[in-house]
Amino acid sequence: EAGVAQSPRYKIIEKRQSVAFWCNPISGHATLYWYQQILGQGPKLLIQFQNNGVVDDSQLPKDRFSAERLKGVDSTLKIQPAKLEDSAVYLCASSLGGSLADTQYFGPGTRLTVL
Amino acid sequence: RKEVEQDPGPFNVPEGATVAFNCTYSNSASQSFFWYRQDCRKEPKLLMSVYSSGNEDGRFTAQLNRASQYISLLIRDSKLSDSATYLCVVNFNKFYFGSGTKLNVKP
């Protein structure tokens, strides 16, 4: 079974530039998550989708971050404009349903460096 | 106060040792609990879910104490391959990850 795919794997940008990340979840998984993991910290949930609807985006900095999940499959996360403190690994995860007990499967992440 | 707190370690142990990690959580209404493992520069992977009755998977045992709001992970007979960061995860309406406890198993 193919895992969660993410691209690009690495991205280096200047502050105030824009960047977009792409995620393709495991086939058939209804729930998709975007996390931000800053070095030395655990992942922090940015946004959770159930199919193509937003379940939780309370920790998404909406002045600069946006995310969408068209047709309930692939998702993109955008940062515009980027700040130095956005340097982190952006992890996408998916789970079969929306149950609290569902296992989350993570993609390899996109490592973003903002200079 | 953070929603989930863990001792960052590192825990440096010899092969064959038994090691235990604790994790505390702030919200008594938390509903589900997990341990994830994260290797250096890799993504987190589920190690095990944690149930109220406690559960065991081979050399790994997880316990939940709702009254004291902590969960624990016990690793017996440590292997070199157990070296990783162990993330405690708690769900109350959304998933909260601890910062992780780093384990180094030495030959």
C-alpha cells in the first residue's frame, strides 16, 4: 500500500516569499492533517480536513497560511508571505476516518528553511 | 501550561536495560492516547495506542493513569534499534503531541 506522499521534500526561500506544499494521502483515507514541527518540538496541528471540509483550523495562522483539499483527496498548504519563524518541517498525515482512535500515517515531510 | 509534557531526556541506556518514560497531560477530558516513535529526520510512526487497562506489545508496555493524568511507556530488553525519540500523543477534540523523549541505547 502506498504511503502518504509529500512534495517537495526540501525548500529554501527568502522571507516574504510565498511557498506551497502538496500532499497526497493514502487512498481511501477521509481525514487529512497538516502539522508544523519546529526543531526540538513535537508536531503541532495546523489544520484537519474530513473529506473536503475543515474540522479544525484553530492553530492555523490565517493571516499568512492557507490550506485546501479539493475533491477530498490531495491537499495544498500555502504560506504567503513567509517569516523566519516558519522554518520547520511540515508534515502531512492521513487516517481512515475521523475517529479519535484512528491511526495517523505520516508522510516524509517538507523541510522549509526561510532565510 | 502545555497540553502534553514529557521529559526531553536524553535517556542513555545500555543494551538489555529496561527504561521507562512518563508523559503528563493537562485536560482531564482527554479521550485517546498514543505513543509514536520518531527516528532522526524521519516522520513519526505509531508505536502503540494506550488503553485504560494497560497494554503490551512484545517488549513494550503502555499504561494510562487517568486519576493522575499521565501515561507511561516501558521498554524491556532495550535494543540498539530502539534509539529514537518517543512522542506522547493525547486527543481531546484534536491531537496534541509532546515534545518527545530521546532514547539512546548504547552497545
